[in-house]
Amino acid sequence: MSPSASLIDRIESAPRRELYFFALYRVLVAGLIAALVFSPLSALVGEPKLPQLAQALAVVYLALALGLLAWGRNEQWLNTIVFCSATVDIAAAALMTHALPSASAGISMMLLFNIAAAGMLLPLRLAMSVALIACSATVLEYLWSALEGSQNNRTLAELAMFAASYLAIAYICYQIGQRARSNQQLAERRGAEVANLFEVNELIIRRMRTGVLVVDAGNRITLANEAATTLIGDAEGNTVSGLLELSSAAPELARRLQRWRNGWQQDDAPLQLSPDQPEVQPRFARLLADSDMTLVFLDDATVVSRRAESLTLSALGRFSASLAHEIRNPLAAINYAAQLLEESPAIGEADRRLLQIIHQQCQRTNGIVESVLGLARRERANPENLDLAAFVRRFVLEYRQTLSVENDSLEAVIGQTSVQALVDPKHLHQILTALVHNALKYGRTMDEPARVRLRVAAQERTAVIDVMDRGPGIPEAVAAQLFRPFFTTSEHGTGLGLYIARELCRANQARLEYVAVPAGGACFRITLPGPHTILPA
């Protein structure tokens, strides 16, 4: 049942209960009157003035009271039922007062409760009408007795006090009832809001990727969301349920929790709770300051790692921006010095060729700095229709001039005269440089020279460049993390080469992936969009 439906049920049940107790009080009063009339206790209230009227009235009023008890709980006719039943009470009280003049004060006192109940349940206009009817009935009964010439035990002062009491109690009880109804409605609304918030919070906690456990002082799991249930489980793969012992579900987690409770420094090392689940980083907190209940948060270590990588890359971008000026100045000086040396007549042809290589590499380094800065600033690529066959041939010729080992080889394998693609040439040059550098560095077996091939092929609506080597290949465990930033298997590597290469591919709507070679070696495949592809802005 929804909170709104339960709220309606509670609001509707309140008048029903009040009507029931009002009718129950009427039965009690009617029974008391009947007992005074028909039992030997009637002598306690004096001799009745009209015994037959008193007996008939006691029977009729008791029957009406029982009928109202059975029928008078329908809150749809609340105002009508309360007004009519209060009028019946007033009429019965006036007639009984006339028949039993010695009990008039007690009957008038009992009538105060009926008027008070009517004031609490009825609108102000009807509540004051009931009080006026009670005052009128009291005065009419007094005049009736006076016209009969019988001795009246009541005085005008008593009539005035009862009349004022009826009017005052009707108004005061109306105000009390109004305030009570307002408070009840406010409480019901607040209760519904709390229930809704509880359901929302429960849904949020249940669907959180972070595992949440509530552990009591006895190390029993009293609450676990879906993520925690999936992460923990048990030996047979069943989920956490009931008051499961934490020590049996996750012994290492229970040990760390106990160390934390003992005041030891929290262990931040990742923890694997289940063989098929990722590693988690547990955090502990008390549910309340004076509570023995403990909240255990199980953060996915991969998410934490990615967040740390993002922060590190952000810091690297800011560092690159500040370092760009320091890098560009030496590059400009080296480039300018090389140009001046080229103009010297004393430089031989062999040395002049070396100066050209210096000049080319300065330009290339400057382009790399620009690309890294563009990646840090997430600048858009400037793709253009490019002939990959000619571009790769030119790249291979330029790169061969920088090979430090004469036996290493770099070849271009191009089966077609022209292969068109849409890509930023500067980005593609940097991507190929990074891939070829890795292939020459790691793609060798023992002391054999490295053999790297760049194969270009055209496919339907795409173009492919494969950078292949004949080395030992890449283990599967390492291949799954190749493109993660700062991941490297080399002591001197930064772990950014392949990551930047993939990000540059993404900036050009291209794809860089590692392809395992069954016969040995490694292959990095660049899939580029065709020349007529419309790239998103």
C-alpha cells in the first residue's frame, strides 16, 4: 500500500472512532437513566414527577442510543449524524428533566459532554446551533414546569449558568477540535513525507554502486544493499540475507572492522571479497555517536582508481600548460641554431643532413607539445581528407632517418595506390610515432633486430592502419590495461604514450585497439573514418 493510500485510511478512521466513542457514551448515559428508572436505585434520585413518561423515555432513548451506536459510524454523514444525535440527546434530557425534576442538575451536567462532542466534530455554525438548542430546551422545560404550576427546583441563575456553559463549551471545543484536526492533518502529511523520503532513500541506497552494510556489535549484518550483496555473497554464490555473520561472509573485512574498532589506523589497501567480483576499498563509520552499529562502505576500487587517474590527468594538463613555455623556448633556440648552421659554407653535406634531421625533430617535438596541450584542453581535431598511402610512405622515410640501430627495419605495406581517410595529419603523425616507437622498443625477440611493418588497407567506409611487429607479443593480462593512463611495464616509461594515442584517435572519431596475432607478435590497429564521413561537431 502506498503512503498516500494509508494516509487516506488514517484520516477517514479518525471520525469513525470519534463517532463510535460518542455513541458509546450515549449508550452509557441511556443505560444509567434506565437503571435509575427501573431499578431499586430510583429512590436515590427522588420520586419521579411523571413515572410513566420517565419509563417510556428511558426505553426509547436506550433503543435510539443502541441504534445510533450501530448506524452512527458512517463518516460520510458525519455532520448530519452528529447534529441529529445531539438534538435527540437534548430533547431526551429536557423530557427526562421534566419527568425527574430532582435529577435535573445531573442530567444537565451529562449534557455538557454531548455538546462538547458536537462542538469538536461539527462546523462552528452547527456547533453553536446545538448549544442554542440546548439553551432553548432548558428554558422551555423551565417554562413548561412553571405553566403547570408545579414546584421547580431550578432557579433562573442556574438556567443562565447552564446556558452560558453550553455556549462557551461548544465554542471552546470547536476551537480545540479544529486545532486537533489541523495538527492531525499536519502530522499525517509529515508522516507521508517521511515515508516517501524513507522509500526514496532506501531506493537510492539499494541502487548505489557503492556497497553499504550495517553491522551490529556482534558483527552481524543487519542491512545490505544490492551492491554489497553482490560483492559479498557466500561460498556457494548465495546473497547476503538475514543476520549473517560478517566473519563467515567476509573474514578479511571482519578483521579490518575489528582493527578499526580497536582504534588502529584504517587499512586503505583494496580488498577482494569474492573471486568473481572487483576489488573494493572498505570504509567504516559509526551509525550514531553513541551507537554500536557500524556503517561499512565498500567502494569499487576501479571507480576510485579512475577518479584518481582523472585528477592526475587534470593536474598533468595544468602542468603541461605551465611547462609549454619552458619547452618551446629551447626548441626555438635549437631550431634557430640549426638554421644558422645550415647557412654556413663550412658545413659538409653529411653534417647538413644531420642539421635537417635536427630541424625536423624540433618541429615534430613542437607538434607533440601542441597535441598534448590540445588534449589537456580537449581541443577539437582539424580533420581533413588525407591520402594514407602517401602519408605512411612519407612517415616511414622520415622515421628511418632516426633509427639508432641499423639492423632494425621499418616497412610500409600498401597494396593500393591511394587510401583516403578523414583525419588530422598532425594527430595521425603523433599516433604513428608513439606506436612505432613502442614496436621498435618492445617488438624484438632476445637480441634479434626489430621488424615493424605499417600496413594500410581500405575497407567499406573506413580505412585501417596496422602497426605490426614480430616480437613476443603482449600477455592477455597486460593487454587489458594497455590504454590506461600511467600503466607501463617499463621502468623508464610514463604510461601516457598509448593513452594519448587513443585519446587523439577518439578526437578524430577513430578507434585504436590491440589485436592479438596468433603466430606471434603484436598488432595495433587504427580504424579511421572514410573521406566522406560527416563528423559530429
